Amino acid sequence: MAVIHKKCWPEMFEKFNSSERTIDSRLADFELKNGDILVFEEYDPGRMEYTGREASFECKKVERSVRDPLLFYRPEDITRYGFWNIELEKKINP
């Protein structure tokens, strides 16, 4: 089981932290498997700094996808890495 830290913008951080959202898609430029712990670190893009808040989740189901690119990723990165589709089962830290 690996622990992976990833940046998360405030609006999405709130949705994950409240369990309103349990699915995430990320550029697959890092190793990830079922059972790994994903730690979202809240990041304020306006201030360009981390807020200090974190939330940890167990990755229930992880699948690699190479479907439709999102506009904020470079096409060469999408081609190279694809995307992770991540189902987050439970919040580890309240």
C-alpha cells in the first residue's frame, strides 16, 4: 500500500471531504493501485499556495483510461500517461 499526495483545489476538496464526490480522474503520471491511500492537499490557485488542509482516502477501484482529453492537460501527456479513474471508498481521516 502506497501513500500518494496530490494537489486538490478548494471546491473539489470540499466535495471529497464531505463525501459528496467519491470518483476522481487524474493524469496517470504516477503509480497507483487498488488499496493505495490518496491524500488530497487543498491548494488555493488564487494565492498559489497550499492551505494546510488534507483529507485521506483509500482507493477502492483504480482503472487506467485513455479517453477524451481534458483541456487543462497537454495532449502529449495524455498520450503518454492516459488517466486514472479512481473510486474512493472511505475517508481515512475525518
